[in-house]
Amino acid sequence: MTQLITTLGPKRADELGMILAHEHVFVDLRTYDQPGYAQADAADVIELMAPELEKARAAGVTAIVECSAVGVGRRADILKAVSEATGFPLVVPTGIYREPWVPDWAHAATEEELREWMTGELTGEIEGSAVQAGWIKLSAGDDGLTASETNILRAAAGAGASTNAIIGSHTIQGWVVRDQLDIVEEAGYTPERFIWIHAQVEPDFELNLEMARRGAWIEYDGIGSEDSDDGFYVERIQRMLDAGFGDQVLLSHDRGWYDPAQPGGGTPRPFTYISEQFLPKLRAAGVEEETIRQLTHVNPFRAFSR
Ligand SMILES: [Zn+2]
């Protein structure tokens, strides 16, 4: 039996409903050498983000996958405090974001050292927080993988192969995902445990299909963003369903969050758009309730549980 490993412990499928696959409760997009990087009082994060998690819960969301890896202000201790204050489970990653957010220690580390570090967080805890990592988040440069990003990906494939953790990568170009899937296979893991994060940004839908055929998860995670319209997402989802890949699609907003670079953490954007605005449009386009349940409940649990 697989379980979703969260800030509030492992959860079975029958304890959960809708899961959002890509959101942020806390993220710092400055690089780690900036003053105040990733610094905040947990109480301030709770004050700003607890109401957002309450709204999400009222909209039917039962767990959120936090996508802030090392490099963009991952703070498992703060996420745990927010979860304990709200009773709301979050799924926290191990892994490292792309250049120029890769820290010096990771540049200096060998593939084996990175693999051991990831495996340690996936089987033990993150930085003394008592939070076990649920999955592996990483990223690739827009113009292809750098040497250190390749090293991190190979390490992730090794850590995934021994823990069954899923790897999710922020990757903007489809041809870069093709390279990533080759590396994952060479390193002894499988595209079926790889999520192409931000797959909607690739203009060539054929590349979405190519990676789905290889077994990868296709994540459409900018739903409700200012620069997109719902019709675009409805169409991409329907084309994936028509091609028979409805069990490999993930949906999310990429919203939130407490930002330590902003006074008071800034103004979060709610995690409720999909429930309240988008799913009614998907229904109106003829997508059946059973399929909606697959996209919002079954798929994210199957992807992130282990
Ligand atoms: Zn994100």
C-alpha cells in the first residue's frame, strides 16, 4: 500500500480527496547569498498562510504539494509549523533548483554524495525538522542541462530508484525533458516516476504527447495565472484525454505564498481557483465527473505516494 508522506505523517488514499500538485506556502526566489534570504518567523507565515489553507480546505482541497526545493528558500521547519497550526498536510521535497540557485555545497558534491543526501531526507528527516521528504524537486536550465543540473538529476534518479519517490522537474522546453528522461533511464529509474512541471509552457503540444508516451506525468500547473486563459488549459487537458493519457495528467495553480523578500510576506493568491472557477468550466466542456476525480484526486495521490 502506498502512502503520501506529509508534514503530518503518512496519509492513505482513503484519508484524502483533492490534492494540489504544485503550490507554494513559502518561497524565496532571491539567491541564497542575499541578506535575509529564506528568513521569517513561523508565526508570521502562519498568520498570512493559515487563512489560505482554510479557504483551500473549504474548497475541497485535502493536501498540497509544496514545490520549493533547496535554492528557493525551502524551510521544512516553517512548513511543519504551518501544518500543525492548521491541521493541513503539506508534501515537502528534497532536491535542488536550477542555476543560479544551486548552492556552492551542491556544486562541490559528487553524484553519490547528492544521492545519499536525498535518500537521507526521503527516508529520515529534513534538517532536524522532523519532516520526512515526500518527493524530489529539481529543475533544468531553459537552454539545456548544465553539468551540475545533470549531476543532481542523476543523483535524484538513484535516490528515486531506492525509495520509489517521484522526481518533478521545472523544465520549460520539451527537448530538455527528452534529455532528462534519457538520463533518468540511463541512471536506472523510469519516466513513469518523472513529472514534467510547467508542461503548458511548451508551445508544441506534440512534445507533451511524446513525453506522455514515454510514461512521464504531464503537469499543467499555471491554472488561474494572469497570463493564461482557462480555454487553453481546457483544450490541452481534452487533447490529453483524447490521446488516452488521462491517468498521467496533474493540475495545479503554482500559487501562494509567503515571500520573505516582501514586507509582511506580500499578498498570497488563493489555492481555490481550480475548485471554484476552473472545474466548472471543465464540466461545461463535457468532461465527466469520474474523469475530474481522476485528475484531482487519483492522479496526484498515485504520482506522489510511495
Ligand atoms: Zn512553482
